[in-house]
Amino acid sequence: MALLKKKDRFVFNTHTLAYEKAVIGWGTRIFRFIAFMVAALVFSLGISTIYYKFFDSPKEKVLKAELNEMQDQYYILNQEVDRLSSVLDGLRYRDGNIYRVMFEADPIDKDVWQAGSGGVNKYRYLEKFDNGDLMKDIATKVDRLKKQMVIQSKSYDDIADLIKNKEKMLISIPSVQPILNKKLERMASGYGWRVDPVYKIQKFHEGMDFTCSVGTEVHVTGDGVVEAVNFSFRGYGNEIVVNHGYGYRTRYAHLSKFKVRSGQKVTRGEVIGNTGNTGKSTGPHLHYEVLKNGSAVNPVYFYYNDLKDADFEKMLEISNNPGQTLD
């Protein structure tokens, strides 16, 4: 009788009514092996899928940590860009409201300052990233910041040039009275709405009238170049116009004599003519105007080299006299 092995299998034969040793062929063995491997593979994939769905692999953990760190850095960078932008806005404010006011220069144009850099598709390549919107926002801010820094740097260069020319500017801007008037007794009419002496209607008087006798010396109120010497029997009569640069001009009207010629350089205090009663004038006087960028401004505010505070207040009160003018 043959010895039995543990791995031997027996099946009941219904025909012989006896247990017989089962014989497993190679085809069955191979099929079972393949079935086992497929089941094991499916099981492994299932386990792996479930695991990776709820748990990160070491590599993914590293990548996620790097991504979180990158996001933190972007937020920090964004805050730093905003801070620098705020600082630059402060520099621009002082530039436009302090430095340029001192030198009477126009501030940086707001549209120029706020203009962006590049076209709308410049940052399209960033859209493929998970944090593309944040990256685009920072890139836009950085580009604008760089552009504004260039603009501000150029502005400071301009201010540096203005500082170099400040002395020349200060002696050029009209800042004294056109005739000797220490006791302020020669003021007749100031700047503003006044009664016209000829037409007896309200007209805007664009200068100041100083009463004086014919022949009183007229002094130029700032360094400049004589732009015009005009003879006329109407309007301003005989007049001199001086260009002081920096947007300033002065007019001296109703003169009797000229002591300068067109194109001549003059210095503050120099005698350029004599008062008279020419043109549309109802009595001997000097009509004096200050023009800034082509528009008349109130001359009373340009006597700061001539008047002390108390005298200035008195001059201001006299110039506001609503009576009629002399021209």
C-alpha cells in the first residue's frame, strides 16, 4: 500500500462508490496559478489605491511641503511688494506736494504713475500653475513697481536740476514792487473785479495800478529778458513786457519813456522806463501785471522781498479796494 502525503487529495467516485486519489493536470495547475496571480494583483492594486487615496507617499509629502512653503513665500513676497509700493507712494507724495511745490514744477502725472507694464497676455504663461493667479498678481505689481521706481528716479533727477538752478530762479521770479513805494502811498487799485473808469461797468482788472507823477522811474521786478517794447495810443499804451523764465512774465503799461530795447537782458531793480499817461488811462500811473504760464495772477503775492508782514497786510487791504481803476 502506497504511503499518503498531506498534499494528496481524494474525491468520491459515485460510480465505484469509493474515494479515489485526485489527479491534477498541468493545465489546471497553470490556470490556478494565473488565477492566483491575477487575484493577488487586483488585491494589491485595490489596497494601493485605497492607501494612496487616504495617505500620501513620502515623495508626495515632500512635494506638498515644498508647495506650502512656496505659497508662504509668495504671500510674504506679496506683502513686501505692497509695503515697497506704499513707501514709493509716500516718496511720490513728498515729491509732488513738497519738493515740486517749492520749485513750482508740475507733479508727476497720475495716469503716467498708474500705467501698467506690458500687454494683457504678458503673464499668460503663469496660468498653467496651480497658483497662477497669485503669481500673476505679484508679477504685475513687481513690473509696475519697477516702472514707478524709474519714474521717481527721473523725477529726482529733475528736482536736482531745479536745485542747481534755484538761485537763478529766485532772482528771476518777480518779487519786488515796480516803483519805489515804501510807505504804500501809491497804491490805487488792485487785482480783481473793479469799475472801469471809462465804461463805468464791472470789468476784471488783471494787474495793480500805482499812482505817481509822469516820469517816475519803473524798476524791473526780476531778472529776465525784455520780450516786447510796444508803442500804442490805445489799451495799455506804451508798454514793456519782460520774460523772466520759469513761466513768468511781467507787464509795465502806460509808460512815457523806454530805457531798454527788445531782447535786452535786465536784472532785478534795473530802471527800464518811466511812468506816463498813455493809452486807455485816466491819469498818470503805472499798470503792473504778473503773468504765470500766460495767465494773469495777483501781483500782491509777489512782493515778498519788498514787504514785511505788517506792510503786506496793509498792501493786501489797499489792493482789495473795490473802487474804480485808472485804466
